[in-house]
Amino acid sequence: MSSVNAHVFMNLSSSLSNIFDLPNLNLLNLGNNQNLNLDPLKLNRSSNLEHLDLSWTSFSTEFIDSVDNLQALKSLGLSGNSFFQGLSVSITNLSSLEQLIISGANFFGGLPDSVGNLVSLKFLDLSNSNLSGTVPRSLGNLLQLTHLDLSGNQLSGQIPRSLGNHLQLTLLDLSQNQLSGQIPSSILNLTQLESLRISENSLNGSIPDEVTAFPNLIYLDLYDNLLNGTLPSWLYTAPSLKDIKLSQNQFSGHIKEFQSKSLELIVLENNKLQGPLPSSVFQLLNLTQLLLSSNNLSGVIEFRMFSNLPNLEDLDLSYNSLSLTSNTTSTVNLTSLFLSSCNLSEFPQFLKGLKSLKWLDLSCNKIEGKIPQWMQEVGNGSLTYLNVSHNSLTEVEHFQWKNIEFLDLSSNLIRGNLPIPASTINVFLISNNSFNGEVSSLICNVTSLGILDLSHNNLSGTIPQCFGNLSNSLEILNLKKNKFYGTIPPTFAEGCQLTNFNLNGNLLEGPLTPSILNCIGLEVLDLGNNKINDTFPHWLGSLPFLQVLVLKSNHMHGSLCVNSSKSSLFFSKIQIFDLSSNYFSGPLPVRYINSFKAIINLEKIGSTVSYMGVNDPRGSGFYTYSIGIVMKGQDMELVKIFTMWMIIDLSNNQFEGGIPKVIGKLNLLKGLNLSHNNLNGGIPTSIGNLTSLEWLDLSSNRLSGTIPIRLADLPFLSSFNVSENQLHGQIPQGKQFNTFGNDSYEGNRGLCGFPVSKGCNIIEPAPPNVLEKDGSKSNITFGWKVVLIGYGCGVVFGMSVGYVVFQTGKPKWLVNLVEIQHEKKRRRKSKDGSRSNGRRRI
């Protein structure tokens, strides 16, 4: 028997117990048997086994530590397993091993230096295995290595120079790690290299350059780093090079003429490249992708030149300073064309010949008027993506594209009734136009609709009730800033997919019904600036993913106190909580504040993106949520919501009572506005715990006491307002408080010190044992108790002396004492008068 495949053994571990005793066994594949217990198996030192695959099985540390008994082993596969003590040293003792594959595993730790003992190794794949630490220099000992893949790990530090020892290496993949520093110049030694992939790291500096370098290189992926300098000279001469991916770096200088004709893909987006497009590009007959957006390229391009490239499919020239000219129909076989911000003033004629076009972006240009009738010929029915946003279009007669899935007409000047898109539409964006009239219920026939943004128009009438039935496909419904009136759709179907529901800035009277709880994935609910007359919908607190709740500027009323005795958390994911400008009353909602786990930093925010939003399921981009808030006293329209913004705004209500100390637990809070209420008591010192706080507004309440000195230690506080209260005492000095003006404190007559005009009386400090009632040190030199004691003693002494006088007449000693003191005063007065020459003493 030369080989055994154990996929059929499943739990029959006993039948494999002596399998390593088979003297002629050469290959053993036990992979993909999760239920197979390998621990009873014994690895026999006399075995002649050369190929062993234990991928996606389970084994103990003791079992794998005995693998060095298999000294004849040439190939070992351990993918999809866990290594709780890192890579076993026994594996690195396999001196005959030529191939080691451990991808998709889970390492606890990094690579040991002993990996350099595998001197016969030719193929090493440790990708996507959670490796940490640095890339060991000892890898440079593996002189026979042809394939090295360490991608998709958490390796850090610099790339060791010793990797330049791998003269036989054809593939080097270190992408998707945390590597930093420069690419070592020793990498130029790798003359056999065919694939160089070090993308998605933090590498800096320039790419090592030598004009004859990498004669066999086919694939170059260095995108998403911090690399700079000019493009290396070998990039233009490498005879076998097909793919260049250097986007999202900081390369500068001109793109020079390509001498190699083998190029198929050039991706240089998001750099600082300058100058014209080299003419040699139009001679690259194998080119399929040319992506140059977001650079500083300039000059005039005759679009018909791209007709020389029969295989070109994807072209992106967006966000440069290029000018495109062509009056003829193009025969380019493009499937995607991106010309955003290319100084276009009309729909270019060369679009007519693009019969295979699927994606077209003409956004951020200067195109005026209406979409011409001939545009329906573009794509010949294949067009699925069209973006003409941020132009000056004024009219859309009807949508000609039968298979369109993504249509963005936002930020134009389009008027008239809202047209109904094709039934295939998934993303429909027409915000910031001048559409008017009512929304036809026919729009609900578009059952594939996922994102609908009609915000910032003049649409009126009632909201189609059928929108609630669309909620099993609709993720985002944005009707903000229109003139809709009536009620909110009363029914949201089970299985509702809504993540963002925005009705802000209309004339709606509500109410919001509990059927919204069917939208279990709801993240943003904005009903602000309407006419909703209702009590607070406490039941919204059970939505498990709700991050933003805006009910500002309505007619809502009642208390926020929770009567339920249930211990369930309310609003545990909330980050922005805005109930301002309503008629809410009663105490501040302590129970809610205690439940704001995301702001207390007890609920980890799992998102890796910078802004709240959703990805278009078709991969056409990221749709960011927007919101209007009061930030640092100013009304702000935020087109993006930063994921780390934590804001509470309860201003302009009728809340009463004190500010609860528990508010000091919200240590990620950036903005707190409790102004224009009836709050009383002192400012809690616990607010000094809010070390992320950037603005604090407690103005127009009935707060008393002093401003806690701890607030001066808040490092990011840039806006502070406690005006129109009953505060007294000295204003804290230093740090951020030196930047606040008088308007932060006006209306508090008892406050003194900078920056108000009233100074504070400087009195000698009291002895340490003289305390106020609340235990704080007094600013008065001696207290009222001392005054009363002195006064009482004086009264007793005076009455005693008076009694003696009346009983004995004038005592001689007392008369003499008074006369002597009177004479001394008279003499002193006459001396002082003669010295001052009649000057008045003050």
C-alpha cells in the first residue's frame, strides 16, 4: 500500500491505530475529518511516510510534537488547525521537509527562529493563520525556497534583509500584515521572482530601484501602503510584467513611457502622480484595466486613442486635471468608464459607441440641461450603474435603461414629478434636487429596492403606506427635508431589513407604531423636526442595534422614567441620543444613562469603518448615514456620522431635578447638552471623569454652587457654557478654561475670576481644621462661631466691670488707667499732626 485517503474513516480511529507501521506507506491523507481523533495514533520513527495531510482535523500538542519521528517526510499539511503553543519545534526538525502548508490556522504566537532549520524547504504557506510577532531573520537560511506566503497575518516590524538570500524564490507574499519600515534593497537579488505582493501594510520610503531588476516579474502588488518617491525605472522595462497595483500610496513625479508590451493591468489610483498620460499607454494591446483616478495628472486626451486598445474593459480617469476631447463615436469595448470630475460640460459623444458598457460615472462635472435621448443607446441594454450626481441637470423625461440597478441623480437642479425607476433598480438616489408633487404608490412595485434617498426635495403629500411592505428588501429609506404630512407608515412587515429610517424635517404628526420593532437591524432612526405629538416610545430601547435616535423638535411630552421593573438593558448600543426641543418633563433618565453601554465603553463597537453606513450589496460603494445635530452651539448638517461620535442632547425641554452623578460613567461621551431646562442643584464633580468630552452646555437652568475645579482637567473640552444659572465662586483657571470667553458665564452674578469682570476677594486661607458644613475648606479667615464666642466673652466681661463700678464707685486703678491711655492718645495725635504739616490722614 503506497497511499491511504481516510476521508471515509470518519470516527473509525481504531482502524487507523497501526497505520504508521505500514512499511511501504508513502502518502497519508487524513484531512477534513473534524471528528477523527488522532491522539491514539503513534508516529513510528521507522515509517517511510513522505506525504502527510492532517488539514482540518483535531490533534493534541503531544501528538504533533512527535511528528519529528517521520524523518522521511517531504510534504506536511496542517491547515485549519489550532496551535496553542505556536509552531511546534518538532516540525522544524524535519530536515527533509520540502513543502509545509498551514493556512487558515490559528496560531497563538509567532514563528520560532528554529524555522530556519528547514533547509530543504521549497514551499512554505502560513497564510491567514493569525501569526504575530516579527518575520524571523532565520528564514533567510531557506536557500531552496521558491514559494513564501505569510499573507493575512498580524506580523509586524520590518522586512528582514535576509529575505534577499532566496535566490530561487518565485513568489513572495507578505500582504495584509502590519509591516513597517522600508522595503530592503536586498529584494533586488530575487531575480527569479514572478509575484511580489506586499500590499496592505504600512511600508514607507521608495521602492528599491535598479533598471535591470526583476526580469521575470509578472505580478506586482504594493497597494495600500505609505510608499513614496518616483516610480522605479524597472517598472517600465521589466519584460514579463503584466499587473501593476500601486494604488493608495504617495508616489509622485511623472509616469514615464512603458517599454514592455506585456502589461494587462495598471492601477495607480490615489497617489500624487503628475504630468500627462504617456503615449505608450495607447500601444499596450493587452491592457484590460487602466485605473488612474485621484492623482494630479494633466493634459488633453483624445478619447478615440483608446480605440487602439481592443482588450480595454475598465477605464478610470476621475479626479485629475485631465481634459477629454472627441467628437466621434468610439469603438472601445469598455464595460466600465469612470470620468468623475473631468471638466465635462456635456454628455460626450464618444459614449454612443460603447455598446458593452455596464458601469458609467460622470459625476462631479459641469453637465447642464437634460439627459439626451441618445443616452438610451449607451450600453445597449447592458447598463446597470449610472452616476450623474453633482452636475447641473435640469430635466429627466423618463428612465430609458431597462436593466439599471444603480441610479444616482443627486445634487442636480432637476424639477418636476418624481419618475418611477425600472423594476430592476436596487439603489435610487435623487437627493438635493427640486422634485415636487406626491410620490406615487407605483414606486412600491420596485420590489428589489434596497436604498431609496429622496431627501432635500420639495416632495409633498402623504408617505405611501406601502413603504412598510417594502421593508423586507429596503435597507435605507431617507425622506428627510421634504413636505410630507400625515402619519408615519403604520405597518412594518416581519423580516424588515431597514437599517436607516430618516423622516427628519417634514410635517408629520405621527405616531410611530411598535411594528418598527420588526426592523430588528435598525441602526439609525431620525424623526426630528416634525409635529409628532406623543409620549416617549420606551419600547424603542429593545432594538438591539439602534445607534442613533433623533426625536428633536417635535411636540413630544411626558416623563422618561421607566415604570417597568424588568432588568433588560435599554438602548445598549446607542451613541447619539437627541430629544432636544420637546416638552419632556420629570427627572433626567438615570436608568437609560446606566444602560448606554456603548458610551460607557462596555459594549465594544465591532465596526472597522470610520463612518456609519452600509455597503451597496452590488459593490458599487459605501452609503454613509447623515444627521443634523447641534455641535458646540452650532447647528451642523453632518453628511457622515463618525463611528466614535457619542452625543447626548436633552436641551430645550422641561426636565427638573438634579444632574445625576451617574452621567460621569459615560467616559466616551463627546458632547453633552442639557441647556434650557429646569435643572437645579450643583454640577456633579463626576463630569470631570468624561475625558473625551469636547462640548458641555448646561446653560439656562437653575444650577447653583460652584463650578467643579476638576472640569479644568478635561483635555479636549473646547466649548463650555453655564450661562444663565445661579452659580457662584471662583471660575476654574488654567488649561482649557483659559480659552472660554465671558459669554460662557454671563447671568451668574456670583461667579468671579477670569474672564468675567468681577474679581475674587483674596483672603488668607483658613486653618486646616476650619471646615464648611459639607466638609470643604472655608475661604473666610474666621467663622461665625469664633465671632459669637468673642462677642459673648466681651459681654460677660463688660457686665462684670459695670457691676464693680456701681457697687464701689470709681475704682482708683480704673480711673488712673483710663486717664493714662487718654493722655497717650492726645500726645500721639499732636506729634502726627506736626509731621504731616496738616496733611489729612487716611
